[in-house]
Amino acid sequence: MSNLKFVFVFSLAFAFAVAQQDNQQHASHNNMNHENHRVNVAVYYESLCPDSRKFFTQQLYPSLQGNLSNFVNLTLVPYGKTKMEFKQNEYEFDCHHGAKECEGNKIQACALKLIDQGKKTEGLGFNRVAVGFINCLMDKTERKGDDTTFPTKDCAEINHVNNLNLIENCAGHTDGSNYLANLGTLTKAVADPLKNVPTIVFNQQFKEEDNKMAQTNFVKALCQYIHADKPSECNGASNIQISIGFLIVASIISKLF
Ligand SMILES: *[C@@H]1O[C@H](CO)[C@@H](O)[C@H](O)[C@H]1NC(C)=O
Ligand SMILES: *[C@@H]1O[C@H](CO)[C@@H](O)[C@H](O)[C@H]1NC(C)=O
């Protein structure tokens, strides 16, 4: 029987190797324009939320550095579990992590509107400067309750944001409130109130399992939605899974004999 077992397992291994080869061949044309098959990714989060900061700095931002960035049409929505009310001609906000978080959310809302007038970077589905600036804020802000200050100056310098004055002025006035209120409307359309922060939605359809996967393996969650010419980053994520799956299947089969 052990010969038969060997042949069987060997055939499986061979089929697996061929499948992998096939995957890798798809990784070649990364320089073409992916505008028509970008995945819409929307991230609903909060400026001072520890899980949002972890997701931004450890999952989202690193994955936007390589070829995978060509496949993402990104919408950032820094509002989360904020509550808003329209009172005496202006919005009032009550943010999940206190008043300072409202300030941080407004700075980001204004940055998204005002950096390059909210336009996307040529050839990409997001603005590289705005995303870099926001990632820096998510990374470097030290939470100290009411004494929290946002390192806007450092982050603007590092990311070559040249209109920080406009952004800060916006965040301190009615424009900032109106932009944050718009983000509130976008958030309520997903869930009211939002259950998890951050919430990640692919192609406008909230799926619990995608959201959960994205928190710890954003690349894998995203790659599910890339159908043509997967970039090499996608192989990395799935190969490990396939290999583990293969080992489990192989060991179960070998026990049958
Ligand atoms: C990105 O694509 C280029 C060209 O196809 C390739 O040479 C490079 O290795 C890729 N980078 C990563 C990180 O996969
Ligand atoms: C990209 O996302 C924006 C929302 O941020 C949306 O208006 C636009 O239609 C999307 N583009 C594509 C090609 O889906």
C-alpha cells in the first residue's frame, strides 16, 4: 500500500506545484493601468482609536507601498462612532475617545479635502501625500487625554504637505465641521451606529468575514477581490495558506492508507 500512497501524495504535490506556477505567471504585468479593475476599499475609523491606528500603520499603509497600491481605490472615513447633532446652525460632535479625537478627525477630514484639492495621485486610486500624512498622524500622535497634540507640523514636513495652514484653519472652523459631518453621513450608511472600529468594506458591500480578515491580513482580504493579473504580494498571502492546507490534506490522506 505504501507505494500507492506515495504515488497519490506525489500527484497531489505535483498538481499543487503546477497551480502555484500558474499563479506566479499572472504576477508579471504590474505596470499596466489598473484603473478599471481597482478594488474599492473604504475604511471607517477614528483618529485616536488604538485598533484603527494599528490597522492603519501595520496593515493598510504598508500594503500601499508596493505594486498592490495600483489595485486600490481608497476612501478614508475618519468618523467611526462619533455622534453628531445639528444645533444653532452648526454641527456638534461627540467623539468616541473624547473632544481631542474630534479635533483629530477634523484635521484628517480637512487634509483629505485640501491636499492637492482632494485629487488622487496620477495613476493611483488615492492621494499618496494625504495617505502618508494621515498615516504619520495615526503613528506618531501620543494620547494624553485633553493634552493630546497632533504632530501636524512634523507629519506635514515628512510628507511634503505644503498647505498645512489651510488644513489647520479648516479643522478649527465651520468647513472642518461640515467635512466631518459628510463623513458621518457616509458612516451611517454602513451602520448606525457603527459596530466595529475600524470597519473595512470592499466594493461597497460590508461583509463580516472580510472585515475580520482585513484587521490582521489586509493583503489577503484585498487579494480576494483582484481577479486579473494578481500582483506578487497576493501570491505570498495565499501560498502559505495553500501550503498549510496541502500539508493537512496530505496528512489526512496518508492516514487513510
Ligand atoms: C512589482 O512589479 C515589478 C514589475 O512587474 C516587479 O519587478 C517587482 O518585483 C514587484 N514588486 C513587488 C514588491 O512585488
Ligand atoms: C473610487 O472611489 C470613489 C469614492 O471614493 C468613487 O466615487 C469612484 O467611483 C471609485 N472609482 C471606481 C473606478 O470605482
